[in-house]
Amino acid sequence: MIISDLTGFILSCLDEEERDAGLFHEFTCTAHAQQARDGFPDSWCRCPVPAQTLARAQAIRDIIADCERQLSTPGNRSPSMLQADDEIRKVLGAIALSREQDPRWQEQWRP
């Protein structure tokens, strides 16, 4: 399994989720009227779904960055480091698993 393919897949999905987060405003949200009037959404919208989506995406990005830092540690790969690498692959696979219906999903990523 190539980890860079897996992380690329997850990051691509996160990009899409962040792009689409603004579609999930509450019915009474003023962002829609602001966008229709000014051509851009209200930046201080308090709708919970877009904010939660963006916060979740950032948390996953932070986890991926930490995993990549651990995988890129130079030096000899001791048995304990190899075991840690397997655990990191499982974490990344678990993150990606909720996206298994995506046509880009690869079965080898399953944790």
C-alpha cells in the first residue's frame, strides 16, 4: 500500500467537503441573501453544519500531518518503528473508510 496515495485520496475528499460546506446553511441563514446581493457568502454565518464540517476537516488534516511526520522520520527502521508504521496505516485507513463508496476508493486501504 502506498501511503501517499491514501493520504492524497483523503486530502482530496477533505478539499471537496470544505468546498461544499457552505451548501449546508440553515433555512433562515442570512448568508444566502448576502451571497445573492453581494456575490459572496456572509463570512460570520453561525450555521452549525458548515462550521462543524470545516473543523472536522482541519482535525483530520492535523492527524494526517502528524502521521506523515512520523512516517518520514529518518534512520533505521527498528521492529517497533515498523509496528508503528502499521498502526499509522490503520489510522489512515480508518479515516478513509467512511469514503469507501467513492469511485476512487481502493480496497487495499481498508484497515
